[in-house]
Amino acid sequence: MKQLRLKGISKWFGSFQALKGIGMTVSAGELVSLLGPSGCGKSTLFRIIAGLERAGEGEIWLDDCNFGCISPQKRKVGMVFQNYALFPNLTALGNISFGLEVQGMEREKARNEARCWLEKVGLASLEKRYPHELSGGQQQRVALARALAPKPEILLLDEPLSALDASVRTILRNEIRQIQQELGITTIYVTHDQAEALAMSDRIAVMKNGEIVEMATPQNLYRNPANLFTAEFIGTASRFDGPLLSVSPPVGQFGRFTLLLPGLTYSVQPGMPVTVMIRAESVGLAGDISGDRDMTMLQGTVQMNNFMGNIVRCNVGLFQGGTMLVDLPAEDERIFKVGEKIDIKVPPEACLVYDSKSGSSLLRGVPQAREIIKPAV
């Protein structure tokens, strides 16, 4: 198992700077996802690590080896792409054994090794099939086995599941994660799908405009993101902007919302513009939440219902102004019709509070697993 370290990686395409001083450490055996919207630089960073692009500035280290100085052909990197990139004239077995034979392994030994990998990915009975005779999920399993068969030092996956059906994606992401953990191979996983990143990763690096804005475990990123961009990008939440009316720690007042502020990162004064994010599943209907907490009571009218399988997501127009998303269990008998009035309770601890200007969280006690990433100077 190898540790991967990126130091000040920058990349320009003409006058456009695609990467801005990226610094990141991926521990040995860890799976880190690069998550962000299209154009944020995650695939460019992937290609630089793989050696398919040259960085304009910065260094890549694999343990004590300057990885960036090694030619792409000599880097022990396994790569899996969105489009599978299988050899169309080779069978499933031939696609996997090809790389082993190129490395000098005797043909029959390479084929036996390839058969072991086909069995590991559940395709032992399909070794004689050509890529066009395989489904998308089967092709991606062959691509994964081909990448891992030569025993690479790191594994890189670039949107490997985005071309597959939803049900196949779920199955295959679990298989990829299981194999990665069994092998203990250091892995970079590029995706724009937050569900994939949350389900598979040890840590997630959230990217925006060529920078890593925050890096943490999936649990920390979801429950207490330190950056407003992260809070909006991951999960589903309602956003409210306005001035902070009063501050009396551990409580603050924002419009109709009571905020729980157990600690503040810096001096916060009344009148400061803040942004409050509230997850759709963190609120409840009046009467559902017990206790003596000083909860915010809101009322509104259901504008839209979206059935999403296990939940119904209600879009509620608040009488106090603005809208709020409320997730209710799909089997709940009180699914409201469009136009019906709904009473909502918001626990203070459900409110994520940010400085509207800087996007930084106003809450102190950021977990140790989180890194707030700043570009290299």
C-alpha cells in the first residue's frame, strides 16, 4: 500500500487556469473521491496523476518516490474510465491477460491469472465473450479486472459508473468498494454523483473552480460542512439569507429561526449577513418532535409533491416568506395535497449557519477528520 501526496498542483490551458495549487494526501489503502460539478478540474487532476497530462506546477509523490518524474508507461497505475476502453478484438479473458503479457508474463500463466480475476468480478462463465457481447456492467467489470490484474500501486477511476443504469450502478459501486478494501489499494475515484461519493469513500475532496474547498469523511461533510458550497452541493437543503438579528450564545435569532450556536469561529455581531441551510430530512411536522427545545414553528402551503420511492419531498411556500423542502416517509398517511396547509417544526440544531460573504461556517468545533484546503501560494 502506498501513500499519495500532491503538492501545489496547477494546470493552465492557455490563459485558463484549470487547477490552482492543489494539495492533498491520500493515505495508504484509502479511497478518496474527487467530487464536484462539471468543469471543476477533477478529471484534469485525475489525468495528471495518471501521467496523461503534465502539471504546469507542483509535485506528485508516492511514498518517497517523485511520481511525477516517472514516465506514464512506467507508472504502476490501474485506470478505469467511463467508456470502458476495452479492446474490441479481444475476448474478456484476452482483455485482462493482455497487460500481464505486455509485462512479460508467460501467456498461459497470464491467462490463468486473468481467469482468477474474471472469477473475482463474477464473470468466470463469460471469458470467451467479446466486449460487444457483454452488457455495460459486465464490460466495466472486465475493465476493473484488467486495471487490477497487473497489481498497480494505485487505482484511478474516472466516472466509471456514469454510463450505467441506476440499479447496476448501485451493485457495481458496492463491488468496486469491496474489492478495493480487500486489496487495500490506494484509490482516487472521480465522480459528480454525490450518492456514489458518500457511499464509497473514506474521505471526499469537494472541488470548485480548480480548487479543493473542503476534504473530510462523508459523515462530516454531510452533517456539518465547514463551507457553504459543500452544504449546497451535498444533500438537499433549503436556503435562507438575511441578517442575524441577535446573538446570545449558545442561541442566535435569524428571522423566525432560533439558531443553536454552541461556539463561534470568530466574533459575530447582530446585523451580520448569514446564510442558514436546513436539510429536508431534519425538519418535522408539528406534533412529531417532542421535547422542550426552543424550536422554530413555521406554517406554509404545499406547492408541489415529488414521490421519490422511500420519501415524498414537499415543496412548501412559507407564510413567513421563502420556501422549504420537507421530506416525509412515503408510507406516512399524512401526505399533504397541493394547496394544503402544513405546520413545520425546525430544531435549532438542524440549522447550518454560514457567513454569507466568506461562505465559512459560524460553528466552532470542526471535526479533526476535516481539512479546509487552501491553494498553495
